[in-house]
Amino acid sequence: MKSTIFYTAPSLHLTLALISSVLVSEENLFSQPYIDVVNVRLVKSPDITQPSKDRNSTTLDYFNVSTTLPFFLVNKKDAIVLSPFFEKWSSTVSGVDLCNQVHYGVALPVSLLKTIPHSTWSLLTTAIVRMNDMRITSDGKWQFGGAVLASNHLQNKNLTYKFGVYFNGEFFGLFIIPLLGIDWKISERTNLFGVLPASLTLEHKLNKHFFSGVTFRTFTNSYHDSVQKYWRIDENQLGVFADYYINKHIVLNLEAGYSLFRKIRSGAKDNITYNWNASDNPYFKLSLAYRIRTR
């Protein structure tokens, strides 16, 4: 029996997580160790630490709902995947006139997975259309982007390398970054997977119900703020996590860590007009997912 599973993603690092994944079938058995078919997540970064003299106290919250709709093509190896998602950022920075900000995003990444016949290669091409704005209305502002990612398991089902490029028409200009990924089954209980610079995760199985590990992720997003203006966030997170499998597919995820080199800025296209000097802080993440493990 063939399975049709894929990982969906919001924001830069999650979009790249989508790009790094592959469909799983009897003929195509290399993938990251799990797929979140549906995921609801909440991240809160309260103002706990004392900011340095050149930084402002900052509170940052993030909410996301994502899902996946995969469709195999006739050959049962290639597929088209629709991955809609919704997200919300809430930020408060002390000492800033416009310190209370809320921004929303809705998106539809559409991906085509093409296996290369008689080889260990596959190619994933993704087009992304999304609305990033202070409100989701018919007047909301759109962004367009995409990615190409090639994967090669090198005749070794325990190790897959990935490389490609991501691009998006951000409100601050065209954003292009190279991608380098890995999916490594280190042992029966330990996996290393991700696509840099977006994310990298080391996961270890403790028992049937519990997994734990360390994860690193980055965000780079921009949102329409007012006429010819935008709000931009650059967030980097390093944390530890625990996954509790309530049953075979329902997973509760708890994560805690610290933000690194956080930047919140606003301005006009190609011209940064204000740096909010947002402070780094601890963050806490809670998510609930319907997950299918591939190993």
C-alpha cells in the first residue's frame, strides 16, 4: 500500500521544511523521519531578560495552522502537493512609538515532485503565493516566490543530501538564498535532518511515546504595513524539545529555547528607515500535530 504524505510549512523556515520533504511511496523511500499532515502551533517569547543598553524590551508571539493536500500523478511516483497555511505575528517593543504590531499571513505553496528515472535523484519545484499584511482583506498585499530543491540518497537509504535555491519577492526587495540540506538516519533511534539556513533538528527516540532533541530554525518575513511601508522580522531560535505521542499519530510538542540576533525593522522598499532594536528573549513553543512517521 502506497502512502501519500508531505510536510507543510509557514514562513521561511517552514516553507523550506516543505521544500526539503519528499513524498513517500513503495518506490521512493527516502524522506525526513516524520510528516506533520496537520499542525497547530503557538510560540510565545515573553519579555523576561534584562535588555542591554542598546536594546528595547520585546514581547513576540506567533500562531500558525497548516495542512497538506497531496495528489499522486498517474505513475504513482510523481505528485502535486497543495500546502495552505495561516499565520499571525504579534509584537510589542518598549520605547517605540508604533510598538504594538499584529501581522497576518495566508499562503498556498504548490509543489511538484519529479523523480528522475533510473537514478537516485528527485527534484522538487515549489511555487508560493501568499498575502502578508496587517489584515487579511481583498486589499491585502501579495508576495510571490518559489524554490527548487534536488535530493540524492547516494544509494544509501540512511543518508540523503539536498541542495537548491529559495527566492521570494519580499517587500524589502528580492530575497534569494542557497539551500543545503541533510536527512541522516544516524541509528535506529537518532535522526539528523533539515535544510540550512532554515532549520536543523537532531531527534532521539526515548521510547514508544517520547522523543526529544535539539533544534535550530530561522525566520525572515516581511509584511505590508501601510502605503509603501513594510514590517520585517529576522528571528533565530535555538531550543530543546520533547514530543509526546498520545497515540500513533497525535503528537503534543513542547519546546523551549532562546532567540538569537533578533531584528525587527520597518521601512520602505530598498530603504530601512527604522530598526526597533528588539531584545533577544527565551521562547516557549506548544504544538499539536497529526503526524505520520516514515521511520
